[in-house]
Amino acid sequence: MASHPIGVFDSGYGGLTVFKSIASLLPQYDYIYLGDNARAPYGNRSFDTVHQYTLGCVEWFFKMGCPLVILACNTASAKALRTIQQQDLPRIAPDKRVLGVIRPTAEIIGKYTQSGSVAVLGTKGTVNSDSYKLEINKFFPEINVYQKACPMWVPLVEYGEYQSEGADYFVKKYLDELHSGATNIDTILLACTHYPLLADKIKKYLPHGINIVSQGPIVADSLADYLARHTEIEHQLTKTGSKHFYTTDDTADFDNHASVFFGEKVQSEYVHLKG
Ligand code: DGL
């Protein structure tokens, strides 16, 4: 029988933090995960480049039989999703769906804040796109959204330095910078796939009582809700509970890192993408 899995995409390993929550809430579906490690990180790349790379990966998922693809990468969600949904899908695959991580998070973030001031921490690309500010204010116009790019955090996690003193330095530095330009924040959104691995250190340098919100559980709940409402997509999905992992770069390297992000042993296969 042909497999019709849910595709989960990230520029690299980080999306595994989101995939982990999805697979634990919805274990019945088949999944394939693709990390575009050969071209990661996406965080500092232009709109055009992120769109071109992400679209190439989305087309690969479609060839693999996925009716639905989740962009678990914030940068890809911020810089490529809208163009893919509005321009590419009607042309290349009108019956397939691609969803991101920004909207589900924006829809719910207002429920965490009492003070009405929220900080969004992400890559330069995510912050400069203003996507979170725009989406959050669509749902919660009264909320003040402060944004802070934390460009050193992804490399610290990528290189396995997220428990080091260097990580303490850069966590404190960006949080101090955030607080010097913002007041009354009671909620911090980790709007990057890698940041949940720094959550303990982030907590250490924040005043007591601030909510730290990771996206995995939010995106998983939102996907469950989407599938309940879109039976035309849900009915196409195969349900044998399988999980397959692919990377555009070295598989041994992927497997080593992936187990940290995913919390269990991962065995990946190589996929060659042009471009
Ligand atoms: N996955 C990216 C994100 O969530 C972080 C890594 C990258 O810059 O590619 O924004």
C-alpha cells in the first residue's frame, strides 16, 4: 500500500523539537522528516533564497506522497510560507497543503500574557520579517510585541555548546538587551526551533514569574485541530505510526545531533536536492 505521510520540514535538526511534540500527540500517522542541513542555517538568508530552498524541499515531500507538509522552521514559515501557499501551491499542487508554525503560535500567545507585553525571540530572518508582530496583532491588537534577534543561539546549539559558559554569556547578553528596550514583559516566546534547548539558561537570566513558551506543544495541538476540521486531508493520510528521517547532508552527523533534539535514537537517509 502506498504511504501518505505528514511531512515535517526544517532547515536542519531544530524542527525535531516540534516533530517530537507532534509525533507524541498524534502517534497514529506516518511521518517523514527532512532537514536541509546542507544549506542550513536559513536564519540570515534572503527572502528569495529561503523561498527557493523551502519550495524545493516541499516539492520533494510531495514526490514522497505527503498530502500535508508542516514547515517546522520559523525562518521558512516567516519568509517562504505565504508565497508557497498563495503562488506556488495553486500552480504545482492545488490539492496539497503546507502549514507553518507562526500562525498557530500567534493565535494562542495572548492567552499567556497578563501584562499585555510579549517578547518574541528568533533568528534575524524571523525578526526582520515582522511576521510574528503582524500575526499576533491580527489576533490580539492590544498586545505590545517586542522582538529580539539572537543570532548566536543557533550556532551554540548546533555546535553542542548549549550547556557551556559561552551559552550563559550569550543568553544573558541578548536578554539584557531585550530588557533595556522593553518594559513589563511577562511572556517570552521561543520563536526558533533551537531555543528550547536553551530554555534552562533562559529561565536562569529572567526575573521570576515570566512565562517561557516553546512552540512544539502549540503546533501539535493546532495540527490535531486542523486535521479534525479538514477531513479531506486527514482521510488521505496513512496511519501505521512510521517515522522516517532524511537529511540533505551527512547522515552520521545528522543522527548524532538529531537524538539530542528528538530525544530518541534516529537513523536518517541521505537525499540529494538540486540547487
Ligand atoms: N530552524 C530555524 C528557525 O526556526 C533556525 C535555524 C536556521 O537558522 O536555519 O528559525
